[in-house]
Amino acid sequence: MVENPINSDIKLQKGAVDTIRGVFQSFSYVGPAADVAILLLGTVEFSLVATPLAIIVAWLIYGLWMITPYEFSKFKANAGSYYAYSAGATPAGTLGPFALFSWMGENFTGQSFGILGVAGFIFAISSYISGIPYLWIGFAVIITLYMFILPYLGIKISTNYMAITGIMELLVLLIGSIIIIIKLGVHNTIVPFEFPAGAIGSFFFGVVFSIVDFTGLGTVTTLSEEVRNSKKKVKKSLVIAWLLAGLALIPASYALVTGWGLSSIGSYASSADPGLVVFRQYLGPAGFILLIIFTINSYFSYGVSKTNAVSRIWYSGARDGVIYPKFMARLHPKHKTPGNVMMVWLGVSFVLDLILGLIYGPTKAGIVLLTMSGIAIIVVHIVSNTSLTLFSRNYLKKTGESNFLLHYVAPTVASILGLIVIYFTVESNIATYISQPTAINLAYMVIVIFSVLWVVIGATAVTLYYKFKKPNVIAKAGVYDAEVAE
């Protein structure tokens, strides 16, 4: 058992989070209404009519990926989540630094969904607002401050907010989608669920954006040190969050694509906020206004969830002395939150988003950064899937708890699917730039190549450093268990 090296008398607030709050930590990270507004554009741009199928494929892949945190959460309550699971899979802890560094690639790019996304969404609503130079920077500042203040004040405050607004957001999307589908009548069709045999590469690149749609479903594990009766309730939260995310996004993707019109789907991604267009067409002003309200809130609730998750991951790494400096393991004496991490991470993230936003504009910059986010999080899942197999072989086999299907077959299949998606992402972006050498296509190609180098060279180098220079550090990494400590 490893105690907090900075302030062992102050720990994350154990018992502050129950099942429903855990569910909406994960659900809010998905930000379904905001997905409908922005990320769905990336999926439709490449998967076109087959967008609902791409969403389903991504949801099922993520379902396989959820097996790993589900299984690990039964044995360990550590805020490091996939990092801690990977580090604890072998006595040497070798996979810990690899998972943590790979995850850092997602941590620094995924936040653009909130910081840049809200500006892109508001700009799409009003040409007058979008015409004001650099106004998006003001929106970015506001949401960045919100992403800091609410999580900083305590885990109860932030999870209460996400649970209340998350339930309302789910109902708006689900009920709205059902109404649209009913109004479509004879225009309903199974075509959006058919595999596009002639465009495999583009389809799977669309799946990458769909996977990003579901990124964060496992982040309730980052609150495991704060969840009451963690080893029972975290796994329940994972399953419920996964089901609710599918319920929010699958019907919505079908309703929007079919409601837009399959014959004109090529114009969907290039249109100004097509989600709002479809909602206004079928649901009138009330549906239009509700979607605007909950989409804006979705970006904010995502940002709060993101801060909760990243701050716990970095806090866990800093506590173990892996990658992050020790001062990041300090907790606020009253709020019991990793405030130092929040300030550093949000500061660096804001600067990165600002630079890319000035070059490409907030919407395009956000999608470029989210491309790396998708690749990096897939790698994190592949590492943690491998870790589950190693953990089962090295530890669970001795106790008779090893399960061949859940610990060997499912993680392997999930990892293979992840590698396929990465392959088609890289191949598709390179091919697209060669055939259409535009500035934005160059950005996509550069970011996917950089993403691969980040995890292949960067994560490997960090892992070798700790393996040969600090073997004692990673041997103890990820072993802390809040329930054992309690």
C-alpha cells in the first residue's frame, strides 16, 4: 500500500460519489448533445449515409473496451484508472508509464471538444456572432474557467451538477429523436445500417470520430477512490453509462441522417449546424431552442467531467512519482481536489487550443485535435486490455478467478478492432492528402502521424527510462487501493 507522499493526512473524499453520480461522470464526458452538434459532423463527413452504423460499431467496440475497467474495478480502487491497472498488471509495473504517457496525448487534445467546441457551435447558430473577430477566444476563456472552478470546489458539487443536467439532456435527445423518426413515416429505411462495401477506409475513419463520441465512458474509474463501496458500484456505473450513451446517440444519429435526407447527405457536414436544422424542421422552435440550451450545457458538463478525470489520473501518477512532479499530488485541504493539476493542465490546454484555433478556426482546430485524441485513447485501451490478460495470468490464475473469455478473448478482440481503426485512420488521412493536398488535409495527416509517433516512440522511450533508471518507482506504481487503505 502506498500513501500519499505529499499530504498523507489529506485524501480524496471517500464516499462522496454514489452510483448515479458515477454514471453521469461518464455520461457527461461523452457529451451526447454536443456530439450531435459537432463530432457527428466528422462521422458523417466520412461515413455518410452509414453514420448510424458507424455509431453502433463504435458503441459495440467501446462495450468490449468497458470489460477491462469493469473487471479491474472489482479488484482495485485507484484514481489512476487505466494507468494504475496497467502498472499493477505485472510486478515490474512496466506498462504503467506507457499507458500514462499515451493517455497524456488524449488529455492534451480531447479538451478541445469543450474549449473550442462551444465557440464553434455558437458561431454556427449566428453569422453575426461568428463575424466578430476573435470572439471565440472569449468563449474559450469562459468555459476554461468553468472547467476549473466547479471541479475545484469539490467532487459532490461537480457530480451533482452533471447528474441533474445529464438526465435532462438524455430525455431531450431521446424524445426528440423518437418524434423525428415517427414524423419520417414511410421515409424510414434500413439503408443507414448497411455496410458501405465500396468505402471501407472512409467508413472506419468515421468510426474513429464515433469512438471519440464515446470516449470517457470509463472515467467513473478515475473517481473510484471517492465512490462509496467502489468495488461494487463502479462496475454498475460503467454498464449503465454505456447503455445510456447508446440510447442517446444511436437513435439521434439515425434521426438526423434520415431527417436530413440520404440523397443529400454529402452536404450535411458542410452545413451550419445540421443537427439544429433537423430539430427545427421536425420539432419546431421548441425543439430548436431546447437543443441549443442542452448542447451548450453539454460542452460545459463535458468540461467539468474532463477536469475531474484528468486531475485524478495525473494526481495518481504524481503520487507514485511517475512522469508528473510531486507537487501535483497535493490536494486542497478543504475541497480535497487536485487543484495544482487542474491549473497546470488547463493552462497548457488553453494555450494549445488558442494556437490551433488561430490557425484553423475553432471548429476545424477542434476536429484536428480530436483526431489525436481518438488515436491516443485507443492505444490506452489496447494497453489496458493487454494488462487485464497479464493481470489474470499473473495474479487471478492463482486465486481461481481467471476467466478465459473475459480476460483473454474479449480484450484481445477489442485490441485488434482498435488496431484496425487506427490503421484505416492513418491510411485514409494520408490518401486524402495525396489526392487533395489542402491545408486542412495536411493538418489531419500531420496529426495522425504525430499521434502514432507519440505512442510508439514517446511512450516507449518513457517506459524504457523508468524500466532501467527507476525500476523501484514503477514496481510500486498503481498499487494504492483506497478501500484497503480505508
